[in-house]
Amino acid sequence: MKDNEGALLITFIIFLTLVGILASSIGYLLQNVPYAIKSINSVEQSYYLSESGLRYVLTKIKQGQDYNTLKDAYEYGNREIQIPKEVGRNPQTDDFAGSISLKFNKGVLQKRRDMFIHSHAQVDTESFIETKRQLNAEYKDPNDFRIEFEEKHFDQNASDRDRIWNLSETFYANIDTIKSIPSLQLKSEQQRSWVLASLNWGKNDKLPDLRLYQYIITKVLSYKIQIKINCYPVYGQKSKDFMAGLNFRVMNATNFGRERVAYYGISLFKSAGRKQGNPPCWLVPDSNDCKQHLGESFLFEGEDEICQTDSGTQCLVPNAPYVIFWVKTERNENIELLAFCDLRTINDAEDNLIKKLKPLEWGFKDWLNIGIFLKEKESAGQKINEAQIGLRATDKEINWTFPIKLRFVKASANDPGSTTTLNDRTLVSKDLSIVNQTPPDEIGFHALYDNRIISSFYKYNIYYKDFLLDCHGEYCPEKSDKLYVQF
């Protein structure tokens, strides 16, 4: 018995040591994995509380408070928004469900009320471990949506970061006033006939980020664009050939500065056809030094026997006003006509869109606002573009309401039916999320001028103003009636 004295005490000490080690291990794990012992409700509460902070700021903005007022009144360090546990109860010091702290930063554009909002929420502040969440939002002033045209944005010598638009070689921008309306005019000292201005959005952070418009799962990219065009500011151009409008799915060449190799176009179009005396170079297939050519799909009545038959081929009427849908691909050097809308067939067009110049000749009203509502859809891994085209005559403020939706006729003999929705899958959007990929210009506007205008007073008289871009469809970051986007 004497040899066993103290054995129980030693065993008890070893047991206490093991318990202490185990307790320390458990405490360490609990300290480093706090959400393991928190209810999922606490995590959700902190999220929604943080979102409430964003909505609270939005309410204050709608009441007229600006960036400086919000920063002084609500930024962290000045004031915390305390949330009581029960509705309608005046909370005591220890009776809060949580709190919201706000922080504000100026937006990248430094425009009006644009700003970044950071809402930091805390719940379970009286417990052993708090639950915290932070949401960030970029608020864009809905009244400041316009990209103003400035000559520097078209400067060929500007840096990539300054240039909002890429402009075809030899052309430059000029700001002119037509009937007291400041407008953009594109000129070429080398008398070129084709100009394309496309957005440099991939390299300019002042432009909307199209990656936010592209649906993350199917990679479809939808948006709506519009611009005002005046093809007739000077009388001497009214009887000439021209084509002017918007571009989408503008795919860049590999090397910067080259001609864009693929794009769709929606254009105001009028031509006397190829049988006229001395036609512009883009109507003559074998003409030299002409940047663009209208392909064989552009057939005019009177120039080909096929137009006189019942083959179903759709032929254009000379000297008539059209809106046309066309495509230029990398494989095809010529512009291919896909569909057209003869504006003489549109109800009320003569009062709002077109006018008769001579017994056999029509023209457009001075200022026409043309818009494209583009939706890209995906099925079984294949994308297709669906576009509706709006047109209205106005020199007033722009909006997205187009009372007249144009109905198009397919140029192909295989599908002579007419529809208000244009469908084509020749060019589809690229996956904009791929790292180190040169982003396409995607969007632009164009003009195909008449080289037969010899007098310097009558050269290149097509004018533009009020370009506008916005997201379109169900995959936009937020619906258009919401003024902030969570990211």
C-alpha cells in the first residue's frame, strides 16, 4: 500500500491537464470560426440591415441631399444609425438589435451626384461574437445620363484613356450649329466616303461598363442605343445618295487603328441606284480607293431583269427613303443587305418622317431620332440577335419612347415576309469576362457619304447629336426604375 500512495493525485492532475488542453483547443477553434456558432438568421439579418442602409441613403438623395451633406451627417465617426429590437419602442442603451455605419466616396465620373456608398451593419453587438456585413453600391444620377459630344473625344492624337470614340482614319470631328442646334459633323480632308465612329469603352472608364450588361451565365449582351441624324442641313444634298445610322456588334481588328472588320448597321438610306450617271464609288463594285461597297444584295428596280420577275427577290426603289438593316463580316468585303423598311408604307410617315421632294423623289425630315432595342438570346448554346427599330422626328430632348416601331421586309427571296423584329445570328457578342482579351468596340455610328458632291460648301453634310446608351432586357444589373446597383 505504501508504494501506491499519491497515484490518485497524479491521475487527477493528468486528467485536469487533458481537460485543459481540450478546452483550449475548442476555444481556439471557436475563436477562428465564429460563424460556426452563429445562427444563420444573424448572417441574414446583418445582410438585410446593410441593404437597408443603402435604401436609407437613397431616400435622402431623393429628398435632395447631396454628397457633402450625406458625408457630413451620416459617415462613420459622425453618426451610427441604431436599430431598436422592437418596432415603436424607444431603445435604451443596451436595447439595440444592431447598427448601420455609412461611408461615401465620389464616383469615378465626378458628375453631379454620382457616388459610391458603403453600408456596414452589425448585429448581436451584446453577444460574445458580433455578426458584420458590408454592402457597396454605386449611385448614378439618373438625370446625368448623356455622353456629350466633344471634339477631343474624336482626336486621333489623344491617349486611349482620353478617347471616348475611335474614329476611322482620315476623318476628324467638327462642331457646327444647324438652325441654332449644336451638332457633330465628321469631315475628311482626303474626301473619303466612309466613316465609322465606335465606342472605346474597353479603355475609357468614363463610359458605361458593358460587362455589367452581359448575363454572367449565358453571356448574352443586350442594350438599347439611339442617336439623332440630320441628312439635309443644306439644300444641295437633298438629291444625293447617302447612308447614315447606328452600328452594333462592332468587332475590332487585331491591331489598333485598322478598319473594323465586322459589324451590323441600321441606316437611313437613299440612293438613285447604279444606273444613274456618275454614281458614288460605293455603288460601283470595281471602283478603287473606296472603303465600302454595297454588295449584290442591293438591287434597284430598273437595273436588273430579276427585279421585273416574280422570283420573290426584294428590290429597292430608286430615290425612295428607307431604313435598312445590313451586315459586314470579316469574310465578306461588301455590305450585305438583310432587310429594309420603305418609309412610304408607314402610316403617318409623310407627316412625321419623310417628305416629297419631286414627283418621283422622296426625302427624310431634317432631324430623325433612330433607336435600336437589341436583345440577345441563347438556346442550346447558340446566340441570336433580336432587334426592334424605332424612328421619330424630333429636335427635342431624347427619351426611350418611340411611337413608331418599324416593320421590315427580308431582302432574301427565301423569306419575303415582314416583321417588326429583326433576327440574325451572323455576329454575336464576345464573352467580355475573359481576362487579357481585347474588348470589342461593340457600338458605334456611321455615314456613307456621296463623293459626287464637288462644291466644298456641300461636302459631307450629315450631322449627329444626342447619342444615348442604356442596358436593355431582363438581365440588366437593376431595373431602370432603381437608382443603385449592388456589386
